[in-house]
Amino acid sequence: MIAVTVFWGLSFVATKIALETFPTFTLVFIRFSVAGLFFFFLMLSRGLPKFSRRDHARIFLTALFEPGLYFIFETIGLQYTSAPKTALIIATIPVAVLMFAFLFLGERTSVTSILGIGLSLLGIGILVVGDPQFSWQIEGSLLGDLLIMGAVVTAALYMVSARNLGKEHNALDITGYQMMYGALLYVPLFLWELPSVQWSAMSGRSIGALAYLTLFATCAGFLFCNFALTKLPAGKASVFVNGIPVVTAIGA
């Protein structure tokens, strides 16, 4: 999860660079489709896992939560609300994971974990308020805030569903199908953006950022996260998410 924190923390920097020439959903589609192909051939070399229809439905649901709905909620939400407010709302993911893990997995939380979550929320608050561009004025709209809350809910549901799947399947197989289903979910948005894509404008800098996003933030990041969720309670693993803004700040 420490590695995941680093990979996903730097992904915000890489995304900002890649978006200099790539449209938003074209970038996400390429990122997950290449990752999906990588895992497909990797699983093919090992022998495709035998999953029941119910298992495929569960993995599809996991992919629908993240990357599917999560990136849509976050990307659109950022257009209507401010970055500081987004950071504060996203910081509530561990709290949402604790609730869902208790409801759906029966996981109980220790006092130490609750204190750790509270400390991480305090840390996020310090980072946000310490931003030179921070203002106490309420910016953006309720729509943007609600969309970011949607991202929180879907991220939490992803961690809980991946934790549940990890009790029966290995992380490689879960991640492989998650990436392939995730790429399929973005096909309509990619086709919608396709006519406006200027392929000749792609820079080496943006392509390098895309390569990082695909290899580290997507392939390694989700594989490591899914593996961690086979070993750790979802609530405990989710606390690491709040270390991401620290990595992003240093990387930026």
C-alpha cells in the first residue's frame, strides 16, 4: 500500500502533463486498454482463470466502481468545484470504507484505526489550508461537491468489493479482468471524443506521462492494491489513500 500511495500520488502530476495534449477520456481509455491487453496476454501465458458468471459479474461491478464511475465523478466534479474542497471530500474515503466494510464484510475497526483516520483527516486539512491559493470562501457548486462525493462512494465500494473477491481469487486475475472491463466502460466516451483528438499534436512529454500512468499507476498500482486487499482489512488499507496528497505535493 505504500507503493500504491507513491504510484497514485505521482499519477496526478503525470495526468496533468499528459492532459497537455490528450483529451481527458481518450487518456483514460488508452491507459486502461493498454493495461487490459498487458494483463490479458499475461493471463493467457499462464492459462486463463476459470471464473463463474457470478464471479465475472462481481469483477465487472468492481471495475464499474473503479476505474469506471470513480474517474467520471472526479473528472466532471473538478469542473464545478475547487481543488481544496475536492481534496477534503476525497479524504473521507477511509471513513466510507470503514462503514461499507462493516456493513458488507463484517469487519470491525479498532480504536487505533479510528484515531489513525482522524489524524489523516487532520493532515489533509493542514495541507489544504496551507495551500497559498486556499480561500475560506465557498467556491464551486453543490453539483460539483455531490459528484466528488460520488467518487468517494465508488472508491470505497471498489475497495470493499476487491477485498471480498480477494478471499477467493488471486490479485493478478482480479486486476486483469478489472482492467479489461474498465477499458470497455470507457469505449463510448472515447468514441465521443475521438473526432476532436489531434494525434499529430502529441508530445514526447505527454506520451512519457501516459507510459508512467499505464505501467505504474494502472498496472502496478491496481495490482498492488488488489494484492494488499487480500492480506489487509479494507478499512486498514484505505487509510494509506490519505498519504497520496503528500506524494503529489512533493512530486509537483
